[in-house]
Amino acid sequence: MRGKVCVITGASAGIGLAAAEAIGAMGGRLVLVGRSPERGEAALAKLRATVPGVDAQFHYADLSVLAEMHRLGRELAAAEPRVDVLINNAGLMIFDRRETPDTLERMFAVNHMAYFVVTQHLLDSLRAAAPARIVNVASVAHRRGTLDFDDLQLTRSFDGRNAYGRSKLANILFTRELARRLAGTGITANCLHPGFINSHIGEDNRWPLKLIVRLVKWVGGKTPQQGAETIVHLATSPAVAGVTGKYFVDKAEAEISLAAQDDATARRLWEESERIADVE
């Protein structure tokens, strides 16, 4: 990875920071994205202590807000005319319905729309660096997700588990359609399930759900380093250099739900995401 530029969203902690440490140790130049400058500075200090001499910088944005997604995307594209790897990792898991200023369901905004918008802005930089890679962090939770284009934001009925699953299903459908559209460009797009991670994921819930999430993570969660292994594999390994449009678990290709295999739904989600984001 020496000399290569790697953009990682959601890099202040958890698997994003663990992936940054691993790729930084390989010599990659790290362009990291977080929401909080305080947490970002702490992450940089940890990175520099763990990987002496690492080349890393942070950009900050609230990836629940469309204007911020676009601002960040433009900022990254202007700063980085070549991007070798884009890791879309920023994510949210909450079990009550919260609406963004753009009237989007919050998990749909952060977990899907931020991936979509930031990727659109960085496509030229990725093309300039080709062969390049896009890695989208999804989840096995996609299996419980469904898409209803008549109520994509779950305004009529809300279930937190279905909403999270819907956002993760969107990650896989986005990856498949992205891979189809990028065929022949030298840019690959793959997604993965990292496992249930003992990290900050789920900390935005209210009590007592926050306590339940913490207990589950404490009992059965992977470490961030373990959870980042498949991310790093897809971002760096020669073994997957030509692989695109696939879903991985524990560094191996894995089955996806029938809903995630629906290419017509993937195209429709893309078109709806373009409309929401006001991009073409």
C-alpha cells in the first residue's frame, strides 16, 4: 500500500480506526473521516503511537445531513485527485425512529445515502488511480431487511431491526449496481459483514436499549481488529484484485438474501438515491 491513498469514513474508532491502523502499517496514506474533531484528534494520536511515521489526516462531517455529505465529497475530491481505496464504513444502529433535517430516516441517511453521495464525488479520483477499490461495510442483518419504495423512510410503521436491516440491504444492492456501472473501469466494488463488534456501534440508543446492546457486545462481540480483517483484505489483498460486486464474510465470498440479489431493485434504489441526493 506504500504510496497509495486510502479514504476511510467512520474512522474515529472501532473497525474504521482498526482498518486505518492496519493499512497505515502497510504504508498507505490515510484520509480519514469522522464527525467529532475531539474524537478525531484522539484517533490520530492513537494512530501515531501505534504506527510511527504514519501519514494520516482527518476531515469532519455530519454524515446524516445531505449538504454535509456533498460538502465532504467535494472537499475530498479537491484534496485528493487520486484515490486508490475508498472504504465506506460510517454507520449507525438505533432502535427508535429519528428523522434528519432532510426528512430522511436517520439510519437510511447515514448507512446508505452517505455511502452513495461520497462515492459519487470520488469516482473521478478513483478512476484516476485505477486499478482502485471501493469497500462498503454491510451486515448479515441485511437478511431481515426489505425495501418498500412507497415508504422508504418508514414513516407509516417503524421497527428498528427492520430499519437497520433495510439500510444494510441497501449497502449490498448499492454495491452490486455500482460494480455493474463500473465494469471495465478498473474500479472494483465489494461489501462485507464484519461481525458484531465491541465498539461504539449502538451507543446512540436510549436506555435501557443502550445497556442491552452493551451487554451483547461485551459477551459476544469481536474486537475492532478482528472485525477489520475482512475490510483490510478487500482493500489490499492481491487475491481479490479482480473481484467485484461480491459480499464477503471472514474474508470469503458468502451468500446473500434473495432480496439482495434483485438487480431491478438495485437499479431502482440507485435512481431513488440520485433523486434524494440531487445528483446524476
